[in-house]
Amino acid sequence: MNMGNIRRALVVIIILGTIQACKAAPEGNMVDFALINGKVWTGAAGVPWAEAVAVRGDRIFAVGTTAEIRRLAPAGTKLVDLGGALVLPGFIDSHTHFLTGGFSLKRIQLREAKSREDFAARIAAAARELGKGRWILDGDWDHQQFSPPELPRKEWIDAVTPDNPVCVNRLDGHMILANSLALKLAGVTKDTPVPPGGEIVKDPATGEPTGILKDMAADLVYALVPEPSFAEKLEAAEASLRHAAENGVTSVHEMADAASFEVFEELARRNALTTRIHVYVPITEVETLARLRLKSPFGSPYLKLAGLKGFMDGSLGSATACFFEPYTDDPGTSGLLTGQMFPEGVMERRILAADRAGLQLAIHAIGDRANSLLLDMYEKAVAANGARDRRWRVEHSQHLRPADIARFGRLGLIAAVQPYHLIDDGRWAEKKIGPERIRTTYAFRSLRGAGATLAFGSDWPVAPLKPILGIFAAVTRRTLDGKNPGGWVPEEKVSVEEAVRAYTVNGAWAEFAESAKGTLEAGKLADLVVLDRDIFTIPPEEISGVKVRMTVFDGKILYGKD
Ligand SMILES: [Zn+2]
């Protein structure tokens, strides 16, 4: 028996098993609809490939050959002929700011602004549209787009925003540009004390704030921004859900605050969630959750409280990621630890408390020192509380010393990484941290080799909510500027299958949901995506152009034509 026959035999055994199980089920159609004549990557151990999937209710009823699935479907059952198209388990995006993303779909877009004039013109247009007095927010600007790259300044926009406070963020969310009006409202002057974990950038000549506020310093202005109404939040969340469906995303891990949980809870109550939401709330809530004796994950298949999200440091692009050695292009700094690290020892106490309470941790660490400090704390917690199935995560796991990559494996950690960041940051990362440290930057292959689990995500709206682009990025490592056609640090590329697994199977594992989703197997939730081209066989550089043809969520065709 060759491998193909063995696989087919296993498929038949599995199908017979499900038929057996269904004899006892009540009368009526066994199958609501089926996808046939496809190329189905199931992700299941031993039976990775099939041709067809039958769906009943919210579950996958059977997976097998087209002939087998046809036999299960009585006359009149809806059959969708895929004409050979590729089917994957629905994508699980393991790191989003999903509610924020919904707002960003509607607000001012500065990501593509390529010059001072362009930047100011977009802000001026927003001021006209919003009218006097309203805040201009979001933006997601990227100063690496300017030539030469330079941080924007309040003077660029003050003339066009005399009556609108401006608080627009860099796309990584780790710094903002405030205009003079916003600084005035916030009382920020050259004499304002710098909050720990933050920076007020000042003009070297005059000592005046330039308008750039980094990390914790941005809170001086954010504190004044009016909270959107609940109705506006619901609207934003609905926009996010539509956007997810278009991109084949059927589950997201939401790095959120308690307020956003309330929004998704309301949508769950209305049966309106068309993406499964797995919410991490700030680690500052650890005592509350511990008092409630709430073990994570807790909730329904649609909405779960996942655990706790913390922050060790900032970001590379804002030069606030915390390194052992100074930045190559700015030897005066080696980055910042965030406010959550102060007073000293508080992060470690919270990690220990979360562990005692049985709560999953997802902690942001970008610089090599931030990662190393976090691994120290994780090790101490394991030593103190003993072995158990923790599935702790390190969000971004971006710059790692080689010895720390091995520690990821020993601790069995989840590296929750975002491949799109690497083709974005890869344009300028070497300038910031030099040729040596980039060897172990976004080191996906090494992390996997060391035994860590890769869970892929987007960090939307920091990067596009498009798993296809994430897969393209992880497989090709081609930077957005086209300067690395063979891949940036190519030895860290992963295969298409590894990338798909990191967006499906591993995402499910990262949320303790591997028995319910992440693969296409009988009995699992019917979440799946159909692509218009076969990413396993086309040249990898063409993956970025692949489109989502259909998204099935919870047993319903949510997006696309059949
Ligand atoms: Zn994030």
C-alpha cells in the first residue's frame, strides 16, 4: 500500500466512523451543503489532503473524496463545485486589535503619506470634513515613507488645524504626533516631567516639544480624547467583522481592554458575531480575574475571555523596543521598558499571580532584553508553581539572542509572531540595530526548530488583516521595498505548509481550542476558507496576489459566491 492508498483508506475509515455515529441521529438531511471537487488541506495528522467537505449545522459532518461526500448527500442537497480550488481551515489571526481596526477602516489614513505636504494635506482634509473642535485621530503614519525618513512635527500641521486637536499615531501605535492645540489642552510644555516608560521628543535647539510623544507619554494626550459612544463602537466592530469575512479570517485573538469585551459581548448576545473572538484583557486586571476564580479560556465558541495581555517594552520603529545594546543609529538609547514594568517587580508579581490563578499569559516583548527578562520571569513562575499545560505566549518575540531562542523551546512557549512586520521592518531594521542582531530577528525557522509553537497573526490595524499576505511574508521574506527578492535573512523562511499551520492549527492550540477548530475534520466547527489559487503549488512570490473566494463560518457561507 503506498502513502496515497493509506491516506485514502484512513479517509474512508473516518467517514465510516461518522456515518456510524449518524445512524443514531434524528431523521432528516445528514448534510446541509457540501463543497466538492476541491483540493482540501485538512491539517489533520495522517490525512492532510482530501477533495470534499460536508457540512451539517455548525459542524463539519465529513471530509473525504468527492465520490464519498456525494454519497452522503441526498438528492437536492446543495453541492458547491469548487473546480479544484484550494480549501483551508478558516484562518485564525492570533494577534489583532480588532475593535480598533474597525475604527481605522473609517478614519484618516496616513499610512501612504510620502511627504510633509502629502501628510499635511490629508490632515487638512480631515479637519475640513470633521468640522471645528473635533479630534483628528488614528492615521497609522509611517515616517519611513518620507524621503529622507524623519519624524513628523507639529509645525507641519498647525497651520491647517488651528481648531482641531490632532492625535495621530504611528502605525505601530508606539508614538503619536500631537499638534500645538492638543499639546496645549494636555498642558504639555518643555517643562512637563517625562512619564516613566515614555518620551517627550524635544527640538534640540529650542527645547520645545516637537509634538512626538512616545509610549507612556502619549497618554498625556490620549487622556483627553473623548471616548466613542457604545453605538459607534458597535458599528466599528461590525465593520471589523465584515473585513474579517472578506479575508477568510474566522477567529481572531483580540488584544483588548475590558471595554471592548463589552462590545463583543453585546454582538454575541445578538448572535451577530461572524468571527470567533478570543479576548486578552490587560494584565493589570489580574487581581479581579483571580478573585472571580475565573480560569481561562472562559466563554462560548463565539466569544471567550482568553487571559491576560501585558507589555514589556515598545517597538523597533519607535526606537522604544528594549535591547541589551544601544541602537546602532541612535547610540544614546537602548529602548524603554513600559510603564507596566514599574514599580520594579510588579510584572513578575502579576505573572506569578496569573499563574496561580490558572490564567493564560500573552506578553508583548520586542527587543532582545525585553524578551530575555520575560523568559526569566516565565522560568521563575514555572519553578515556583510547578509544571502544567500553560501555553504561555510571547507577543512579537521579535529580536532574540540565540540562547533565548533555545529557551523558547525549553519553556514550550508560543511565539505569537506577525510575518507582515518582517517584510515591512526589514526595509530599515538593519539601519537601526546593525547586521548582527538582524540574524535573529523574526527568527521563525529557528524558533520552530527550537520547539516553540509559531502562531501567526497580523497585529491589525498595525498591519493588514490579510493572512494571505502573512503567509507570503513568512514564505518569501521579500521586503516591501523589493530590495530582497531572495528573502531578508532567507535562512529564517518557513514552508507554505508551516505558514498555513501557524495560521490555523497552531492558532487553535494557542487558545486551547484544538479539539474544536484549526483542522478540517468531522465533528469540528465548520469554519473554512476557499482561495482562488493553490498557494502550495504557485511560485511563492505570487502568493500575495491570491484572493479569498469564499469564507464559511459556523456552517454558513458568509462571504463569496458558490
Ligand atoms: Zn499588537
